[in-house]
Amino acid sequence: MEKFKSTPLFCTADGYEILYAVKRGDTLTGIVREQYNLFGSAAAPVVQRILENNQEIKSADLIYSGQLLVLRFPWDAPEIRTAEQDELRQTKKHWNGLDKPLQETMADLAYIDTISGILHAGGGGATGAGLLIQSNLKPMKDIVGKYEDYRAGKITRSVYGHYRSDQIKQLQKRIGRPAESLLFKGKKANEALRMKPGGGPNATRPYLGQVNRLQKIAGKASKGGFVLAAAGLGLSCYEIAHTDSVVEKDKIAVEAIAGTAAGLGVGILVGLFLVSNPIGWGTAIIIAAGTAAVGYAAGNFAGHVYHENHSDVRIVEPLMIDRVCR
Amino acid sequence: MIELAFDIVGKLLVLYLLFLFPVILLLLFYSHFNIPHGLREEMLREPFFSAEELARISAFPMSLLATLAVVRTAAAPSTMRRRFGSHDFSGKVPTHFKCTSFIFVLFVLIGGGICLLAALCGVLLEFV
């Protein structure tokens, strides 16, 4: 039985396809085992089919985390050829054209989905999440200061232990278990945030390693947010350029503009709420995902409203969007 | 009934896109470049903000978040007590800035509400 791990994007009577974001440590045979429950010699033709469907992969050994793959279910289903399918491949192309570290970070921040609509609004969400992670790093760095005080004999072991335990409990409370698991790769915060047993000159290294890793994720998420937003708008541009119907072109433009405006509007609203108190990661990630979803859904609704009530109003042509999107 | 709701929210969304959203952006940038002299330095410092937060919001576009903090304090000081404690900045905020901040916050709340309604309708569309 195949394991179903992602939303199917396009279905026909013969099967469906998904976009799969490669994680750290993934191999093609591992993906086949996980997604299709096939291994050994049974996995070989599936790996071959994945390579055929994802021709940018030069060798089965050369995939990297954050890269998007199209997976077809069942693996031997005939190729699905629809206009949406073209969009799926363009989405993949845009994504795979981003900087590798950005892709990796976006894959880590699993709330980012990969269809074009979500990309518009997901940009704002990722930016917000980056900012919020950043703002929660100070308490974690303070633990290092206390540890150094303890090593220098300024405070007792129990005072340090109590402080560390208190800070980590606060952190866990703020971020919640799902975000904790995401950020610390399945571990609990108190397991991940540990000094080297036995002390020594490099005792704080593993701990600081974790803090630095989170700091990098925060920076990349902020930067990646803008890239994603731009990629999302680029996709709409592509759709406009490859659509013949004038009304459809206008509808796509309305969806893109309204989705972006709604995402920004809700982003400002969320920003207004967040600035009043110190910010927790869990809340941040949930709100970021919510903001992305709001932008996407509002964009869809705007497209519907346009189609039903205002389809006589021309948008792409007077604004000369089609001259830019070729 | 649901058609009527869609119709109303549709009109509100058009209002948001054509009027509220441009005004929100305009007011945001107006506020950003017209924060009263000295107020930024007074508010955006430790211990109100952590060193990490200050570093982060020092450059555009993240500095817009700092603007939001100032604007919210000008519009509704009591809602920022968690961050600023008992510090009262209201005497340092000119009346015109208080007015624009209040309008900005009001429009953001209304606009955000419309976006949420539109998103809800977008979800309902899938089932209707």
C-alpha cells in the first residue's frame, strides 16, 4: 500500500501526481520505500520512472534537500497531460531555480506548500516566521551566560540547572510541541539544547551550534519570504502569458493582485498584534501559515467575484501586464 | 442566502482593494517617514525591545514593524503596556500623528476583517 504524504495536485482516472520536497538524508530508493513501500529490485523501475519524470536529475545519486520532485501514483500510471500539469512543472522549475539554502530552509519550514497560489502569500508568512524565531533567540543565549557563570564558580550548579530548566520550559510553552519537533529535528528542546557532558573548554559548542542553526533558519526564512513572493507573482505572469482567453488572463491577474493584497493586509494586521509582546515561535508559525492561507483563499474568492460580476472590466490590457508577462 | 453573503463580501473586497488597501499602504509609509522626532529613539530601545529585536528591525523592510509599534502606541497606548509597562509616551506624540495612527489602525482592522471574510468565502466556494 502506498503511503500518502502530500496533497495530490492533479488527478485523473488513471492516477495522480504530487510534488515532494526532498529532505536531508533522502535518497531516491529511500523515497520509493517511504512513498511506494517498494524496495530492493522492485524499487529499481520506480526510481527509473522518477528520473524520467524529473529530467533535471542527472543521476540517481544527485538529489539535494529542498529540491522538488514530481511523484506519480501509481508509479506506472500514464503521464497526465493537462494545462495544470504544465503549471505544476513550472512551479517546480521556479522552485528548483531558487538558491539551494533557501530551498532547504523552505523545506524545513514545512508549512510552506508548493502550489503557486500559496507561494504568493507564503512569502509574507516566511518573512514573519524568520523575524519571530530571531526574536526568541536571546533567552537561549542567556543560558550560555549562566552556564559560564556556573563554570566560573559565580553561581551554584543547582542555580544554573534551575535557570536552564525554567528557560527551556518557557520556550516549550511558547512554541508548542509541533514547532519544537520541527525546529529541533524531532527532539525535545531540553534534549537538543544541552552542553557537552563533563564540561571542558568546548562545552558550549553543541548548544551554540543549535542556536546558530536556528539563527540561520531565521535569516534565510526572512530572505526566502521575499523570494517566494516574487516567485509566486512570476508564476501568475507565466500563467497570464500562456492563457489565450482575455477574461481568464484578467481573472488570473485579479487572483494574484487580490491574494497579494490580502496577504499583505493580514500581514500588517498580524504585525500590529505581534509588536505588543514578546513573540513565541509556535504562535508565529501558526499565524504565518494562517496568513498564507488567507491570502490564497481570498485570492480565489476575488477571482470568483470577478468572474461572476465584473468580467466585463479589463485589467491585464489597460495595465499592460501582458507586455511584461511574455 | 449564501449568494447574498458572497455578494456583500465581494463588494467589501472590491472596497478593500480599491480604497482601503491603497490608503493603508499610503498611511503606513506616511507614518514610517514622519515619525515625530525623537520618538523612535525613545521607544525603540532596550529594555522595551530585546537587542535581537532591535537589530532585526533596524533595516527596511523590517523597520516597518518598528513603525507599527510606534503607530499602535500612538493610536492605543494602553494596548502596548506589556511592552512599555507604565511608560507614557502620549505627551510626546503630536495630535496629527495620533489621528493618522488611529485611522491607520482602524483601516487595518477593517481591512483585515474583510480579508478574513473573503478567505472564509474562498473556502466555502469549494463546498457550494
